[in-house]
Amino acid sequence: MSMKKTISLLLTAVLVSCTSSIHAAFEPIGTLTAPPPAVPAKQVAFVIDDFGNNMKGTEDILSMPVPLTIAVMPFLPSTQKDAELAHKNGHDVIVHMPMEPIKGKASWLGPGAITSDLTDEEIRSRVNKAIDDVPHAIGMNNHMGSKVTADERIMRIVMSVLKERGLFYLDSKTNYKSVAGKMAEELGVPHIDNEMFLDDSHTTEHITKQMEKVCARLGQGPSCIVIGHVGPAGKKTASILRQYIPRIQKEAEFVTISKMVFQSIH
């Protein structure tokens, strides 16, 4: 091989080597080391029932620095006021629909309740009027209702109205025999279930114990839904919830029920 040809081959090899090095040097970093996929945050949704009647703890709950879901009863003295302030403060607003229980005083239900003796048209009318009476309502849950939520006729009508109005349903689960979820599925209504009550006993000890259960659940799973109340234990519930916010935020994101509902159907 001639000296001239040898030199030419050597120059070609050097050029190829340099070109490869240049390409490697300028290759986008992202194609070399892609970032790991984001780990979805755990979520907790606190729903607070019984707004609309100037109950104890109302202001304390509505001023919470985290998003909550505020369940407002219709046709009561502070229904509009509570719903408006909840919406202004960035909380979800849902209708806390009074429904007949298996046991309990009729006076606990409040006006416009759904009872098992109503006709189909009366039920439909009462649900529509309740939605109209609660500003900014985007969903509904049951107030009491252990009897009604187990009745397929009634819950099918309730769900048909929610479907027409574009609302979701949160089953408070006051009766393990509830057919609310079944009827919601049948009619294509977005729905989700409560998992635990925060203040079914009004003592500080019990509410604290339930908050510890919330923390334990978040340690074991991705989410938790909890219902508390304004009223007799309202100020205690608000105070204890506020105390636990920093601890919970280390592990989970506070979200509204609507976020959980629509994540579950997408």
C-alpha cells in the first residue's frame, strides 16, 4: 500500500472518531438519563356534614387552610351563607340530602327530607329543589338515610336526578346494605363511598383516636375518605383536625371529594 493511501485512511479514521465524539458531547442529556416516573401522592379527603343551621364549629371548619368538602343541608337558616363562604374559600360544596333513617327522630331530618312514603314525583321534586337551594353544589351525600339508601326505588330516582343535573354522589354509608352505589353504576352517575366517621362519638379522645386511624390508613394505602360534622362536636373536630394537618401533609395531599371521584372514573 502506498504511503499516500495509508495517510488518507488514517485521516478518515480520525475524522470518524472526532465526529462520533462531537455527536456524543452534544446529545441531549434527557435521552441519556431519563428521570424516574413521578410517584403519585397519597390523598385524604375530609367531608364535613351538617352545614346550613349555624352549627358550632362552622367558622372554624370553613377557615381551614386545606381543601375540604362541605356538605350543606338545604332549606335552613344559613344554607346559602355557608355554601357561598365554602365556595369562596376553595372547598367543594355538596348537598347534604336529608333521608329517612331506620331509627331516629323525625326532627333530626330537617325540611325537604326524602322519606319512603313519598311518590316518585315527590322524590324527584324534593331532590331538584334541594339542589337548587344549595349554591355551588357539585355533588350530594345522605344525611342519615339508613332506610332510604337501602331502597332501590328511591335511590334510582335520586340518581336519575343527579345524572340529569351533572352531580356526583358520595355514599355516607350509614347502612352497609346501601344500594346507592349499585343505582349510581346502573345510571352512570360518578360515585364514591365514605370509609370512616371522625366524630360519631363527641369526645376529644374518640376524635383523636379516629385521626390516628386516618394516619394509619394512609400508611397502608393510597387514600382515605373521612366524614366529620359541625354541631355538638364541631369545635373539637375542627381543633383536632387543624392539629393533625402538618402531620398528615408529610404523607398525603388534602383533596376535595370531586378530585377523588373523577380520578376514579378516568
